[in-house]
Amino acid sequence: MKYQKLVKEVEGVGKLKLSEQENFYRDVLNESSNDLEVMVAATFYLGMAYYYEANYT
């Protein structure tokens, strides 16, 4: 996945349940192991999802 596509999908993904968000971001991380920009952004957005859910585990 390219960075621009990830940014476009983040808003829609944010409306999903946390478990579905985790699955999405983990899939992105698995697919984008060679693209550092995408990996950093996906990790950041996953962290934000945990923060908004107040799930710090």
C-alpha cells in the first residue's frame, strides 16, 4: 500500500471497532515491510486507535 492510499483510508478505518482497526493496520504493516513511510504511519495510526480506546496494552 502506498502512503497516500493509507491516508485516504484512515478516516474510514477509524470508524471501525478496535479489533478491526488492528487487523487493518497489521495487514498494512505486513504488506508494506519495504516502505518505511507507510510502516511509520500505520504504527502511528494504530497507536492513536489504542489511545482513543484507552487501551494501553
